[in-house]
Amino acid sequence: MAAMSTLLVVHHTPSPSMQTMLEAVLAGARDDAIEGVDVVVRPALAATAVDVLAADGYLLGTPANIGYMSGALKHFFDQIYYPVLEATIGRPYALYVHGGSDTTGAIRGVETITTGLRWKRLREPLSVVGGVDSGAREDCWDLGATVAASLMPL
């Protein structure tokens, strides 16, 4: 049996827009062409340091709330930061954010924390402002597929 990699998807999904984005991200991450990657999904308030330590890469999803990441995602980072700090250096991550008008502060907040964790950003954060149209859904699918494919065992 070939080794499996694990992609941990940590999300806060309080709205229909975030639900649509999550579903598209997961559809991409679980595409049949991607082999050897186990996709583990955890709501931000339920994800633990054990989940983070067991994963090979991370996909984070948050709404932009009052110019910052959701309180739930911040809580996730607060509880996992020191327990995983040394063990997860260099692990890849990507981020998707939905906002009504602006996502800049939420992205900056997440990037400040992931820089402290010394995680490696796989690609530019995916920012969707306003409605989640077919183009945004396609971008979410692509993000999920790209991150999962990057973890495929050689």
C-alpha cells in the first residue's frame, strides 16, 4: 500500500457563500485524478493540534468579518499555535476568503500567523468579494485540486 498524504481543510462556514466555496474546494481536492491524498475536513472550532500534526498540508477558509478573519479561525490558530510550532515548519498551506466588500485584513491576519508558524504559502490567497458566481466556484475547485495535487505521494 502506497503512503497517503493528508490534506487538512479547516474552515468557518457560516453563510451560503462560504458553503458554496467549501463545496467547490472539496470537489477539487477530492477529484478522481488526485491519488494518495486523504482529505480531512474540520470546522475551525473543532480542529485541534492533533489534526494539524497529522496533516501534510492545510487549506484554510474564512469569511472576512469586520476587516479580519473569523473569530472561529482565530480561535483555531490560538489553540494550535504553540503545540504545532516546531513540528509543522515548512508545511504548505493555501487560503480562501469571502467578503462582502473587502478581504484584505482577513488575508493579512492569516498570513501574519502562518508566517509565524513558518508554513509555506502554496499560492496567492483566493479572495471572493460579493456573490460566488461560476467563475469563483471554478477558482475554488482549482484551489482545492492544486493543493491536494501538491501533496500526492511521488
